[in-house]
Amino acid sequence: MQGKFVPEEFDVVIVGRGPVGATLANLLGLCGVRTLVLEREARTYHLPRAVHFDDECMRVFQTIGLADAILPQSILSPGMLFLDANGRMLLDWSRPQTVTPMGWNLSYRFHQPDLEDVLIGGLARWPHVTLRNRCDVFALDQDEAGVRVRYEDLSNGKLTEVRAGYVIGCDGARSLVRRFIGSGMDDLGFHERWLVIDVMLKRDRDDLGDYSLQHCDPRRPATYVRGTGTRRRWEITVLPHEDSQAVAQPAKVWELLSRWITPEDAEIERAAVYTFHSVIAQQWRNGRLLLAGDSAHQTPPFLGQGMCAGIRDAANLAWKLGAIIRDGAAPDLLDTYQSERLPHVREFIELAIRLGGVINTKAIEAGLAAGEARENAPVKLEVKKPLLGPGLALGDLPLAGHLAPQFELKDGRRSDDRIGYSHVLLVENTEMLSSRPAHSEAEIEILTSEDAEGIGDWLHEHGITAALVRPDRYVLGTARDDAELDRLVAAITPPTHVPSAA
């Protein structure tokens, strides 16, 4: 007589192994969480998709110990210029080439298959993280104890099930997990067809330049992006009367590219029509089911923040899951995930739509409200990162919900490498904590002016004596006096210390 089938058990199942799912899996690996990643495809999709990430994303890649592997496969971006139909500059969005307070450069370009290979390769470091390819999830049934995840192994047609404490849908715009959550979508009103063309140059065309260029030509707006190596991308508006299939045919593609390059210059790697959307899921969580990345939000690409938003989702979510699963924190900690992330991502999407208005219409001036006018010069665009929405930050204290800087340790390393994916208390010196027994119970990682350059200056600049920073590097709260310092120390229970991946 056969014994009863007992499904494998995992703390977390991630559906989807793209950049967001793979980053989340690495972060959960860092937290010691038993994680299964289920991916429908056999291997990394070989064509380019996302092409930009920022300093905050690179800081997350640093946290999972993979920044040094990603850096050689990236190039720095000098920024983006917006040009009118006559080539005159309307808007200057240059990026500084110096390191930002995050400890990295502001803007990187990359080839998505290269990035995914590094992120997926990084999973092998974690014995409690499992990746299964060619696995197509078709059903999720949750109860009070967990989630039953059923999937088909596409390599042999076998149906399998596992149990999970939580399921995270990193499964893209057509997310199955979102359907099981039952979430509708808030439509922010931007839906346009664009022809995305990736080419490989056959000869030097340095005149194309390193800046991204937005050609704000009302007749047919277009975008140029310098990629890594010989890769170059154009995104060209598809006009309402044009057929999506016809416009992607080689003869038509070369006709559209003829302003810039010819078949003698390059070969087409891919030409496909995409509809750029602006939507946000209304519900990112239903009990033990959650969403991250494109399954939760989609943005037009004009800010280069689509993948970045998903990486931020992963950094926000992983430490909270770790605190619940490993340290016994209350599951309602997850209520702060959507409340913090949704306003942040909405602000970025709304700015991307405004920039889309600059690119797509004659109403240039209306879109320029995002920038700062300068006499006899193009408007200079400055994009400030949004603050977290309401959640865990002690919002009545200075800097709560802002990103904390990364400091240089006295030994030359970056401070995140010492802290790990953990809370840290930034103080000028440890003497101010010696009379606080609660601090020793909480086992908070502490960084002082003796450890790293600039901590004292940063505290003084903001009129504070201490700052408590969360594992995702956002400021939970700050202290201006002893009473506020006691409140900070009390805020970090249970402890969520995770060692560094470095």
C-alpha cells in the first residue's frame, strides 16, 4: 500500500525568474528563507528588453553580492536629451558622472540577458533556494496554513504540487498570480504602440553618440538608446492607421531607420511592436499571495524606471518576509508593502507619462513643468526620487521615508558591505547608547563616525543625533534628542539582522 503523498514545503514560492524574481530570490537566500522559483521558460530570453537601471538598483545588487559581477557588463549613461523636430534641444536630462550618495553612479545601461545570467547564477550560492525551469504554474489555493501551488513540468507533462507559506507573483504583465489575487487595474491613461528596434552595429558610428535622444517630432516621435557593446536601440511611434505586423517588416523598419543608419551600418537583431501601458494593480496582496514588478505595475519607458521599480519592490518585500518567517514578526507587516511602494511607483509612472507628453505632442510647454527653466538654454530636468508611502517609517521625524546614503568605511569598503541586509543605527558615537539596555537586546547593527567617513557630517546637516535605517536602505526614523532615540531603539523588534553577502 502506497503512503500518502506529502508535497514538498517551502517558505516562499516565486513565480517568474526574470530580473525581479531572481533578485527577490537572492535577497530571500540572504535571509535564510527556503525559496522555490518556478519559471515557465527553459532558459533566459535571449533578446534585449530592459536597458537601464539606477544607483539604487545597483545598491540592491551590491547587497546580494553581485554588483562586482554586473559592473563589467554595464556602461555609464550620460543621460538623455530631448530634441524638437529641427534637432534643437528642448530638455537637458544629463546625469552626473560622479558617484551619488548611494555609493554608485546614477545611471547604467545593460543587456538584460547578461544581467539575468548573473542574477540566476547567484542563486547557486544559497543551498535553501531552488530554481525549476519549464514549470508552468496553473493553480494556487490558499488556506490559513499556506498555499497549495500546482504546476506542470513542461519537460515531461507531469503535474506536481508544493506547499508554500507565501507566493510572490513576479510573472509579468499577464500575471497568473494577479488573477488569483483577483486584483483589478487602475489605468493611468497611457497606451501607445511603439516599434522597438534593436540593432548590432557592423561598423563604428560614434556620431550616434552616448546620450539617449528623444526626438520630439509630432509627425513621428522616436527614441534612440545607446546599448552595451555594438547594441543600439530605436523606439519609434506606430501611427494609428498603421498595421502592427506591416510596420515591423524589414523593408519598413529600414525606411524608418533611414534618418540614422542603413543596412551597411547594422543588422537588425529584433523589431517588434509593443504597446506601452500605464497601469497599477489595485491589490498587491491577498493573504499569502503577493505581486512584484510588472505584475503589480507597468509604466511607459521614458524614465527608464520599469525594471527599477520591480527591484525596489523586491528589496522592500524580502526583509519583511524574512522577519515574518524567520523572526516571528506579525504577518500584517506585509500590509506596509503596498502602502509604501504604490505611491512611490505611481509618482514615477505619472512623470513618465508627462515626459511621454513632451515626446508625443505639440504641447511641449505643458510637459516641461517637470523641469527648471533657464534663460537662453534648454530646460534642465531634475528627477527627485519619490518618498515611500505611509507604512513603517516614523513619519513625524525628519528624513523618515527617504533613502539613506551609503558611507565609505575607514578601510575603504562601502558601508552596506559591512551592514548586510539588515537594520542599522547611524550615530556619532556609541557612548550615547551605553545607558540603553534595550539596545543590547535588539542587537542592532551600529555604525558610527569612527567606522565611516561622513556619518557625523550627515547627522549634523539634518539636525539629528541618530538615524535608524531599514534593510532596504530607507530611513525608518531619526532622533533629535534622547526621547526620540529611545523610540527608535524600541522600533526595531524583532531583530532582523542578516549577514552580508560579500
